[in-house]
Amino acid sequence: MTHPLILKFGGTSVGTPQAMRQAAAVVRRSRTTHGPVVVVTSALSGITDLLLQTTRDAAQNAHGQARNQAVERILAAHQAIAAALLPPDDRSPALDAVRQHVETFRRLVEAIAVLGEVTPRACDAVASLGERMSAPLLAAVLEAHGVPAQAVDAAEIIVTDATFQSAQPDLAASTPRIRKRLRPLLEAGVTPVVTGFIGATSEGITTTLGRGGSDFTAALLGAALDAAEVHIYTDVDGVMSADPRIVPEARTLPRLSYREVAELAYFGAKVLHPKTIRPVVERGIPLRVRNTFDPDGPDTLIVAESETTPGTGKAVTLIRDLALLTVEGRGMLGVPGVAARTFQAVADTGTSVVLITQASSEQSITFAVPAAAAPRVVAALEDAFAAEIARRDIDRVALTPNISIVTVVGAGMQHTHGVAGRVFTALGDVGVNVVAIAQGSSEVAISFAVTAADAENAVRAVHGLTKGGDVVHSK
């Protein structure tokens, strides 16, 4: 059998009648040009958020009328697609499945309202319902468009641990289940439509895969079925060189390495989470990011290692709403364990550190954290170093609010002299002051902190250095 294509459609790619019609057209064409296809679908756009918000409100004993309105909105979204895309005789079976899951949702939130709390396990049970409603609907739409299709619940085939809301799949345990369930359908000419985002423990308890969960599902299926390629369909033309809302001339990046994607994802770009695509990247299976609404337009190919051209700075990312914290004092000089104690105190608050830099004199450590977490991190640090502050070994824990981090990403920068100099010259030319700088030893990314007011100017200035993926010399 020909190696299948895995086509994953995000929420915006199935969220309206027009979007689902276009997704069905992409599937039909892929079957014609390639052969066997496996579809992975997200919930309709906005549905998972609505399910979870209603659940959280129920735990606070919100009025039952709000829950009824949520149920009506969920039903209406699916009914609108069925009315637009399915013949009258074909609507009832698809909508019966939707109604069954809506009723499950109603019962769950009523129980949560009585208990007054919602557990991670209950959240996963609720969150899984969006995909369980969209999959049978998309399968019915494919059938109506001449594509034999069957909905498949991923909880049957993807085995995970019991870390609810961010479960870790077990590919070794999942692979035989995936092959046993999907290969007979493919051999019979049927396109499986698999629920993204969800799995189940070995005991059959529903879990969800966390951020990028549907992408993760697609990658797991691709690895298990030895796919020809995995295509991630969304509403933009692949991965962009910058946020086009900030940089109108931003372009699609034709090729990225796994390492570059990891840097982009970490530093705020809306791209694939590196964890979710690792199963296929490690097996050498190509992965493409494509636009559902412009399938012939530009796309991005992601591979294990991308060819690098010296001077390449491929993309610029921006993280907003940060604060810089600095632990400083002359008494820190040469004292072992200060950094360890600093970051242990941060970790104890449950806060993630975005950027770290330390002066070679060892008299200060500066790092960035989300602005909302900054006050509690400061309090934790002052408590951890209370004795050192009292005897002036540490002068203070300083807080600089309203910070953003801009990152330039591109594997080719490690082979190029003077990239950092050109970047900071460009910033100086537009009057942007850099507050802190960090660069990893891999030299795949250069990150710097600027004030929030300067952030967008900084992104545009640095993006202006790139052309066709190469950092060009400033004049």
C-alpha cells in the first residue's frame, strides 16, 4: 500500500460551512493526486474554549442559564455546517453523534456545579468532546463530497500516561493499535477521520495532549503508519518570517529545521510546538504547514536539519508582557550556589523563565518572567536571600516592568561573522535601546529585551535586515 498522507485540519479550517467545504475539497484532491489519506481534525474553532469556560463557570456555581446558552451555541455551530453541506437525509446520523456528546457535556457540567470543583481529569473529559463532535460531522461532509470516510476516536488508538491536560503518548504501545484500526480502512479505500488532541490511558480513561495536541496526533499517526508526509492545515501560508500584523511585508519561510522551529515556538511565534512534531521529524518524514484556504499557495517544509546559508536570519519573533528581574550585589562575586538558589526560588513559584543573562563579574543575574508572575517572584527571591540582603551581600532584587523580548532565529547565523553587530546597529539606527541580551552557544537565536514601547519598532528594524532568509549587510 502507498504510504499515506496525514492531513491535520485546525479549528479555523473546519469551523464554518465554508471552511469545512474547503477542507473536504483538500482531502478529495489529496486522495486523487496521492492515494490513501488519514485526516486528523480539531474541534470547530471556539468550541473547546467554550466547553472549558462553561465548565470553570459551573465549578463557581454560575447560573444554569449560562450553561444552557453554551449548549445552544455548540449545537447551532454544528447544525449550521450540517444544514449547509449535508443532504437532508444525511444530517440526522451526524447530528445524532453531536447531540450525544452535547448531552454528555450537559451532564458533566451539572455534576461539576453540584460538586463545586473541577478536576484535571474532568477537564479532559469535557475538552475531548469538541473533537468528538467535529470528527463525525467532517466524515459525513466527506461522504457527501464523494469521499468514503469514517470517524475514529483517538482514545481507541493513542495510549497515554495519566498526566491529565498534558498527557504523554506512548508511541510503542500506540503503534500496533493505530495500525490495526486504520490500515484496514485505508486498504478498503476509506479515509479515517481521527479526533485530534485526545488519547486514553491503558485503562481507557480519556486524556488530552495539551498544547498543539492535534498536531501531536497527526505526528503520532504519521510515525506509526510510516506516512509519506504530514500536512498541517491552518489559516495562514505556512510559517511567517514575522507577525504580519507588525511587519506587513513578512513572508512565508519555505524551509525550517526542527531546531529553528523549537526556537521560534519557545520565543513566541505561533508555530508548531516542537514536542508535537518530533515523532515524524526524527523518522525523516517531511512535515508541511499549509493554508487550507490557499492550498496551492506558499507553504513551509520542516525537516530534521535544514540547509544553512551563511548570514541567514530567517525569522523575528516577539514575546510581550514580561518583566526583568535582577539579583545583584558585590557579595555574590565568586560565591557558589547563588544562581541555583535564585532559580530554585523562581521554580518554587511555578514560574517559567524566558531569558537569562549574567555579567562575567558574577555581580548580577538578570532574567525575564511573565509580568503577572513578577511580584510573587520578587517576594520569593527576597525571602530566599533575606540573610544576604540583611548583611548587604546582595544589594537588591530589582524589577523592570513593561518589557518585551525580540528574537532573531536562523541556523545560518552560526556560520556568519558580525550578525549580532548588524542587528544592534539596526536597532540603534531607529533609536531602540537594548535592555538585556542573550545568545545560546548554538547561535541559532539571538534574543534581546527592549521596552514594550520599542518592541514593534525593534521587530521591524531587525526584520528589515533579512531578505529571502539572508541577513543583508546594513549600509
